[in-house]
Amino acid sequence: MSGRGGNAWRWLREHAVSIVGVLVVLYMLIPIAVIFGFSFNDPAGRYNFTWVGFTFSHWSNAFGIPELNEALLTSLKLAVLATVISTAIGTLMALALVRYEFFGRRAANFLIVIPMATPEVVMGSALLSFFLLIGTFSLGFETLLIAHVMFCISFVVVVVRSRLIGFDRYLEEAAKDLGASGIQTFRLVTLPLIMPGIFGAAMLAFALSIDDFVISNFNSGTTVTFPLYIFGAAQRGIPVEVNVIAMILFFFTVTAMGFATWQQRRAEKMTSVRPEQESTIAVPAGAPAAT
Amino acid sequence: MRRRVAPYFLLGPGAAWLLLFFVVPLYYLGELSLNSGVFGSYEFSWHWANYSDALRLYDTQFVRSFLYAGLATLFALLLAYPLAYTIAFKAGRWRNVLLFAVVAPFFTTYLIRTLAWETILSDQSPVVSVLDALGLAPEGHVLATAGAVIAGLTYNFLPFMVLPIYASLERLDVRLIEAGKDLYASATQTFFRVTLPLSAPGVVAGTLLTFIPASGDYVNAQFLGSANNQMIGNVIQSLYLKQSDYPAAAALSFVLMALILILVLVYIRFAGSEALMGEEAAG
């Protein structure tokens, strides 16, 4: 070994993997730093590509571009609706898949996986072909909503399902032993326990919807969402306000994430009142209070 | 009896939505791909020539798409594995912070992230000067080259690689690694014969989740590439939305999906299917 004796060299060797890991994390964060930094830029021309000077003016003027506001509003409306619909029907699907053995289960699993294994450009063009040929839908908000719910469902199912698989069925049985009806058990035990999963799925659906460009590009008609606005503006120079709004969305989502983690911790506390596996059947007196 | 119908009720709305707005549209895509005529009067006529034309005219873009996507997947794997390993085994109380950093890029719009790379890789940027000094940026620019497009794809799909690998490393039984060491395997041997095989489902899932969207992508080629870096997604987008040549675009979409499906099936045959189907066995 060439570096024998060098403490620094040994330290480097021992931590090589972690060092690479941290460098990769930094690499992942670079663009975010650039977007944030350039939201304070005062570009000379229409293109916000080179650093000119520092200004707060774009932050104070964040909502000063009417078309941008409109696009953002459309995106938010679309994302909220797509999230609510896809989370509701996706959660039901996940319950069916985890809780029941039934004919067609494999086919249903396949139906859920295959949209995730299809490139967006294929989904977008297939939906556009469908809308063009059947002619009942006019391209716009309606077709965007259909498309967004479609590509969110699979992700919702996957997230909620993973939460359901790790679920302790004894808690439900305990509730039933204590005289709860099926619906009460679901409402008071099952739902609160899988809530973090549902919340996580909803956040993912929201993020997917508000960020979608490719499928929306095919099915939007003349409706403009936030990503479509950016794409349109990219040719003629993107206003700095886009960076500002992107960062506002970023901080907003980060806050929501923090809230979700907090929820998750709470749910984990609820489940942790159950006895450890070693202590077998004996249920501590405090357990039912968890519901 | 109630238990028999219950799953179908639960499944109903979602399955209907996916059938009507995912499966049925694929049928219409197929139908449109066999149309002939000019814009405004396309007619269904079993026009298979759309397919041979599509492959003949755009074979370069097909090859390029799979090449770029394949390289991006490889680079993403090389970057993601050490990171996932760090998060799973070395991060300690920093684990959640690092996991958050991995998903953070998702919270800024995809297009803006790609445009940020356009800034980072532009000719005036310090990054490019450094690359130039190292001899990695021929003629002093990176933007509008294949390298820029592949870098963009690698970056944009990296979280899809990190998360599944992390998930499979995280539930790996650490005692197995210790057993490897107890049996006098070196760190390298333990890694290649214990850790890596056990994390294979994550690697398989990650490569698929990276390769599939990357091969259909057109945003990176549009913003970071030049006319010589156009991928098949760019062709489909332009035929569909700019030139209104629906039959040709539909045929290309169909071929793209078929090729990806074949590649994925071959890959899964070699790598095992648990990762993709997400069967309960994995949990």
C-alpha cells in the first residue's frame, strides 16, 4: 500500500464511500442552489443565464406577471383535483390488493405497473389519439385532469400498498375483540394507521401533477399550466419571476414534507404501544388507548 | 359472499379509469398509426408502411435514444449506489436529512431544473472553464453536445435510482454482512458476494425506473442538446404537435413502447421480476 502511515490517507480510505455519497448529494442540490441564486439576478437582457447583479425586485414582484399567475393557478387547481381523485381511488385499489385474494388479482397488479413502465411520450400521444378520434372531449382542463389522475393512480397504489403490507393486523383484531364493528374498526384503527401512507401518496400525486410537462404538452389544448408556461417562455427568455415562484413552491413542499414526517412519527408512536414480539400475547393495559 | 365482491368494488373505479384512459387510448394509438392520407383527412387503411417509414427515417434517433438512456442509467447507477449505501449504513442520524436531499430536486419543476443545467453548462460558466482546463470540454463548450444531454438525463432520473437501491439496502439483514466478515471475507469480497446480490432487486427496479423514462424523454435533448442530439421523443413530439403528422407519430410511439417492452422483458428474465411487480414477498 502506497499511503502507509498517513493518517489522512487512512481516514480517506475508510470513509471513501461516504465521501462519494456526500458529493453525489451536493451534485443533486446544485441546480436548486442555482435556481435560488438566479432568482436574485438582475439580468441585462431577456435571458437569465449569466449573473449580472443582485436585486430583490423579482421577489417583490413575484406575482406581477398575469399569464404566469394564471398558469400557476391552473396548475394548482389541476393538482389539487387530480390528487384528491387519484388518492381516493388509488387507496381503495391498494386495500383490495393487499387485503383480498381474488380472481384477477395478478391482472390488476399488471394494470397498475404497466403505466409506470410506459414512457410519458407514449402515454401522452396515446391519450391525444384517443381524444382526437372519439371527439367527445375538447382538449383543455378536462382532458388534463383525466390524464393527470391516470398517471397518478399507480403511484398512489404503490405507496399506500407498502404501508398496508407493514400493517399489524392484530391491532384490528384487538379492536374487534373490544366490540368495534367493521366500519368502526376501519375508521378508528385502520384509517389513522395508514393515514401517513395516504398522506405520502397524496403528496407524491400532487408533486407529479404540478410538475408534469410531457403528458400535459400533448393534451392541454390552449390551457396553460405552470410547466407549459415555462416551456413556452423558454424560447423568448424566461422571466426571473419563474425562479421566484419555483422557490416558493419548493419551500411550500418542504414544509408539507416536514408535516408529513411529523405525522408519520405520531403514527409510529401509536403502533409502538403494541407489545414486542418476545412478550407474546400479553397486552399492556395502555394498548387500547391508542385508538 | 360479501367478501367475494368487496375487492371488485374497491378495485372498480381505479381499474375503470386505467382501462378507459390508459388501455383504450393505446388501442386508438394503434388505429391512428395505420391511417393514411394528409392532415385533415386521415383514414384508417391498414397502412403498415407508416411503420417501415418510421423505422427507416428515424432509426438514428431510436439508436441514439437507447444509447443515451443506457449511458445515463449506467452513470446514475454508479452515482446512486454509493449514495444509497451511505444513507443506509453510514448516515446515522443524518439519514433523514440525506433522504430529504435526494427527493428535494423533485420539489423544483423538472423544466426549471433542466434549465438550471443550461445555466451551469453555458459557455461562460465556471464549471465549463474547469472542464475545459481538464481537457473534458473540447472547443470550450459543453452545451449542445451529447455529453450535456446524457448528463441532464443522469441528473433528472437519479432519485429514481437512489430510492429503490436504498430501500433494498435498508431492509438488508446486517448480520449477513457480519457473517461474511466472520468467515474471513475481505470488505470487497463481502460487498460483491453478499451486499450487492442482496440489493439486486433495488438495482433492477432503479435501472428500469431510470431507463424507461430516459429513453422517451425529449426535454433534456431540447434544452441541453443540439439538432444532432435529438432523441425519438423529440421526433414524436414534433410530428404530433408541430407537423400534425399523426399516423407517423403514432407509429413511432408504438414502436418505442414495443422496443422498451422487449428490452424490459429480456432484462427481467435475466434479473428477476420481484423488483418490478412489487410482490408482497419483497416486504
